Amino acid sequence: MTMQLNLNATEEPMQSSDPMEALFLLQDMSKEDKTAKKLVLSIITAIRHLGLNGAEHLVLWYIQRYDHALKNVVDRGDATQRLDAFLATLDAARRVIWMLRRMKSFPDVSPKVNLVLQVAALFNKHGMACAFFVKQRSVAYCLEGLVRSHLATAKTGTMLGFNSGLRTQLDSGDVFDEFLSRKIDILFTTTTRPLIHAISQRHFALFQFDAIPNYPRLLEDLQALHTDAQVSPAHESSETSGLWGKWSASKSGISACLYVINFFRDEKNQMCRIGLLVPRPLPKVEPFHIYVPRVGAVSVTVHMAQTLNLSEQEAFLVAQFNHWATTMLSGIDVNGDNRNLFLQPPKFSQFLSRYIVPLDASHSRVDFQHLELICSRGHKFEPDPLWPATPELDRRLQDEDTLVFTSFNHKICKFNGYHKLPFSSIPVILKGEPATLPEYYAEKWKAEHLDPTQPVINLLELQIRIRNVLAPRSMRDTDSADQLDATVRVAYPVPLQLCHIHSMPARFYDALQYMPAICFRLENWIRADAVRQKYSLRSTSLVLEALTAPCTHEDFNYELSELIGDAFLKLAASCYVFSFFPNANEGDLTVERSKLIRNTYLAKLGQTSGIVDYLISDAFSTGKKPHHYGSSRIGAEAVVKPQADVVEAIIGAALRDEGFDTAMRVLADMGLDLAVEVLDGAPLPIPPDRLAALQLLQDKLNYTFQEEGILQRALVHGTVIPNANKRLEFLGDAVLDYLVIRFLMDSTNFEFSQGEYTFARASIVSNESLSRTAVEQLDLARFVHHQVRTTAQLSKIEENISDYFEAVVGALYIDSNRDLDLVWRAIGPLLRDQVSEACRQMRDGTTKALLENQGIKLYQE
């Protein structure tokens, strides 16, 4: 018999005040069943993107699906374990839906899904049905449920989900009858192009748009919806908008600050300068690198040129130009038949929080004359073609800063020389038969009455798009086809009569493609500067590095600062528990320290201090991939780990910026004050026969103890006083870890990866390495105060001699009043051979090879 779910059950399957925490708890409950675990992962994803209602519809779909599958299992009499798996899945679904109905603090649907609902409502308003193309069938059913619940009075509104092979099926007509039977008037995608753009461009020729009675009114409504929604990868979120500030208007106009951005745009070192209008002054921006195709790393500088007040007309021109530019970068043909479709810009103060503008010849003022010239034309090119040719047109054509627009296919190209043959003599293949170039253009492009005597030029087509130039991964192979395609797509001969000079210079087109990435870096710089000011630090660049997660694929991230910050926290927490629990043994101290430095505690510290709000975990998106490149793991650790890491990284940045005391202050400002005034080393009385031995050891260390009794405690064996030196060993271990990692990073200028430094430190502070140092450099076993009588007991001391070495380091730290430089001067020479070998292995790549052989990735790809 089929199990019936009681969705109105009153029993409480779980207790949690936090929705996401409850989901993580549910995940733990379903670990034994892969199907149930997959269900929970889908629900977590649905909640993040589709809101509470969407997730509930998804659960209902899963229940229906698995309830049917369960019936088949029972009817066939399959194995008991399969039946148990389905029961577990359905029970998990019941728990989830119970929880969803009681927890109303989930976020609402994402803006993209909300746009789907609005588009569906418009189609329903005009009596039409619509279909959406999504890759995952479960998401399709979820969206269908959302639309049906959203359109309570829906008459024909329909949503279908198909796999990624839908486009091929449509082209072949295999599913056309199915669409007709369901009375689908239009189809557009949610994954391959903006929704409204797909409708306006009429991508699918199977549907006769002009035959739809209400299509003109529908298109007007969709255009209005597009203006409100601003669907474009170049547009910004409300969070981003707040970083730049808000535009303020007065009687004298809209106040703005003009910044000039300079960088080299090509292999010929041609300087590109572009203006950026922002509402308020930016913090001082240090030069940074971008990675230009075929050039490599180039430096970008940003400086303020002037403050100005924009008149209403000037603001309109700036907004219209940026609206055109962002639409073009989205992949929409702004020069073709739909050129006026998206060119009505919204209000200046409500559109963008920063605007890209061309500069005049002085490179310090906005070129409003050029803006007016561009915006006054429906097409963004000069109306007169290049034929009949003149010496002036020929000079401009051969200028490297000139772009050519082809009127027959709306392409933007670069001049690549004149063709050797006349127009009427250039042979081509047309429909498999030999033909001439005039016949080709007349047949394919309906370009008739072309002058047969005119010259022909070779053009290289350019692809204008948003480019990610922030990371060196884009320069893996500058000769690859992908890199060539990034700049030049195809070369072909074109008669001058079909060519126009484009209104924008080539340098500005390059800048348009790079500016979204540059602005993304500037936004992150503003975030970092806010943190710098919050904690009164000096270096914004170090803070930016400390806020940037490895998943962003930048050429820097927080891993190195997090590594040294982790070592610092271990040392600070060790000192704190050592002082706060004077009678605790080593094991208890370790437990108490772990409470202070574990990830869950540090993540909560980051949340209460607000530092996690500044975490940069989104990679720059060109519109082809989603912004977030976070961990694919599910569970609380996927959220907690980066939050804890960024806390450690900020501490590490403060340490690198201004030193130990500043790091302690920043840690206290975050809410964790680990400062201690005095560490009590609990010195022991020194037997007279031990004085000479202790003095000899101090000579070897090149350090004279103020309180020799602390050194005596570090060397006491358990046969004299049980566990007498264990607390010092606990402290010395933390001191060694910090000193070694700090010296490794400082001596190599932070040029290696986190994995390489961790491996190098482990090789230096391992028991084997420290034992070798203790024996070869200090002969430390002879200084241990013990009362053993057997050879086996003496061998045990020698085996654990590294513990005594750590205890001596702890004693040095306390006696020197926690002067880390003094401690390193004492033990650094003893570790010289191990440190030198570790640095050599990092420099010659041995460490990297060892880690990669173990399957450890050193760099985020």
C-alpha cells in the first residue's frame, strides 16, 4: 500500500529558531540516504533563489514524485532497503514542509524570479500563454507552481520545463505540435539571454509574432517593465549603489566628482584615459593591475580631476550614453532595427551610481560635445559612407583609433588594409557556385546598385563585450584561439560604400569593455577602505586582500593573511588561557583555547562585529556565469568557514600593517579581548648541582634568564615533579608556530602560497625536526633534570626531547616579558638549517611539487 503523507501533522520533528540552521539539521538527519540528502540540497537552493513559496512548491513536487515511485516499489515487491530509502525521503520531505510553514523569515524570491512572475502576469493580462526554458526539470515545476499561485485568475498562463536540448528540438519541429496543442504563443529563455530581449528580438521563428492581436500592447508593457527592472549585467544592486553614494541635486545642478582612469590598452603601449563620474569623493586608490589580452599585466591609476555640477541636459546625455553602453555590453544589437528599443534612459539619479564618460583633449574634463554628437544620432556612426572617398576620409580610416561600422550587418570592425583586387573582380562562392563580390552582397544582403569601381577594404570584426581583466587566469595562453576570439572574430572584404566611421574611438571602446571590471575593483576598494577606517589601520590594500575570498578568482586573496592571523590567534589565545587558568594542565588549556579559536566562535565574532558583511565572496561576472562562486558543499561549515577565515585575515592584515599590538587592539575592537599583563612561569627552586648546567644551556642559547627557575621548570622530568613543564610546552608550541611562519613570510616577501608556507612550517616544527635541533644544537637531553635509572626510561626522554625544546621556548617567552624578537634571536640560529632548507625547497618548486603530488591545490582556479 502507498504511504500517505500527513502534511498537517502537529508533532514537531525538529526544534530550531533559525531556518537555515534547521535545514542543516535536516541534512544531518538524512546523511544515510543519498536521495534525501539530494532533496535537502535542492530545497536549500530553492529557498535562496525562489523564496519560501518556491521552496514549498518544490517540496510538494518531490512528494508527488517519490510517492508515485514508492507505489511502484511496493507493487513490484522490490528489496526492503529500497522501500526504506523511499520512506526516509518522504519523511524528510514531510519534515521540510512542516518547517517551511512555520518559518516565515526566509528571503523573498530573487529579482530574476520576480521578473518571471511579472512577465507571466503580463502575458496573462493580454490573454496569452508563455513558456520558459530552464535546464532543471525540478526548478521548472517549482516555477510553474509559483506562477500558478501568483496568477490566481490565470486563464491560459502555462509554464513548461525542458532539458538543454530544447533549442535543437524546436529547430527540427519535433515539439511544435505539442506547443500548438497547449496554445503556447511565445517562448523565451531564462538562462541564455535576458528575458525581455529574447521577446523583443523574436528569436524563435516558429511563432508568428505579428499575427498575435495584442502583441504591440504587450511589447509596450514589456518595454516599461524592462525600464523598471533594468535587466543588464552592467547594472548594479542596491548594495553596490550604497557604496558609491547618492546623487544630490541643487539649484546649480547635480554635484559630481570626475575621476580619470589611466591604463595601457594594447601591446603598443597606447594610453587609454576614461572618465568616471561619482556622487562623492573616493578614498585614495592605490595603483592596481588588470590583465589585458595580448599585453599582460598593466597598471591602472585613478586620480580626481575636478568637481562639477551637471545641468539637466548634461545629466540626460550622460545617462543616455551609459544606457546605450550597458545595453550594448549586454549583447543587444543597439545599431540594428531595434536601435530605439532600449534607448530611453531612466532618471539620472535613479539609474546608476557611477557613470562612464569620455574626456576632452585636456584629459581633465567631460567631453559633452562628443556625448551630444553620439546621443543625437539614432545610429552611433556617421551618416555618410566612406565612398566617395576623400583624402580626409582615407586618413581617418587608417588611423589606429578609428572604428568602422558596416551598415549591412551592423558590425563594428577595425581597418586591416585595402584589398588588392577591384570590387567587381573579387571571386567568392555563392550557394556553391563561383560568383563575384557584388553578386554576393546583392544576393545575401540585398545591397544593390553598388559602385563597381569603388575600392574594397579588409575588416577585422570586433566583439564588444564585458571582459574580466582582473585575474591573470585570463592570460593562460595568449596565442590560444580563445584569446584571439576575445579581440578579433573574422576578417572579410567590404566595399567602402557599405562602411561608415563609427562615432566612438577605438580606445574608448576598449575602455568600455574593461570598465565594468575596473569599477568592480573600485567598489571592493571602497569596502576595504571602510574597514580600514573602522579599525584605524593604514593600508587599504592589505585590508582588501584580507576581505577577498579565494573563490573570487582574483590575483590575491585572504589566504596568506588568514594563515599568519591564525598563528597569531593561537598564540594570543594560548597566553590568555595560560594566564586565566593558572592551575589547568596542558589538556585543559588546549580545550579552553580551542573554544576561543574554533571556526564557529570566530564566525559569530565576525557577525557581531559586522566584519562578515564586508566579505568579498562574489567573483566578477561578465554575464555568462552567476556572480557567486562559493563552496558547493552543503551544511553549516560552508557558511562558517569563510566567515571565520575573514576574521583571522583581518587580524593578519593588522599584524602585517602595524604589528602585534595593533592586531591585539583590532581583535579587542571585534569583541575578543585576549590581552594579559603578566604571565606567571611558576619558577622552581634550583638545586645547587643544577646551576652550572643551566648556565651552560643559557650560553648555548645566547640568552641570560632573569629568572632561572622558569628554565629549571622547563627541564624538569616527570620523575621529579609530574607534568611540571607541560604548561610551558603548551605555550612554547604556540610561540614556535607564530615565529616560524612570520619569519618564513617576511624572508620570502609573501611570494608563496598558503599551502607551501604551511608545509614549510610543518617541516620545521615537526617533532623530528625539533628533536634533531635539540640534540645537535643544544644536546638538550643532558640538561633534563630527572631521576630515572633504566636505559629504557633514558631512551624515552630522548624520544620526547622535542617537548622539552618547546618548553624552553615557552620559558624564553615568559622570561623575556613576551619579547618575540628576543626569543627568535635565541632560537632562530638553532633552526637556521631547517629554515634555509624549507625556503630553498619553496624557491626551487620542490614544496609545490610535493603538495601537487598529494593532490593538494595551491592556487584557486
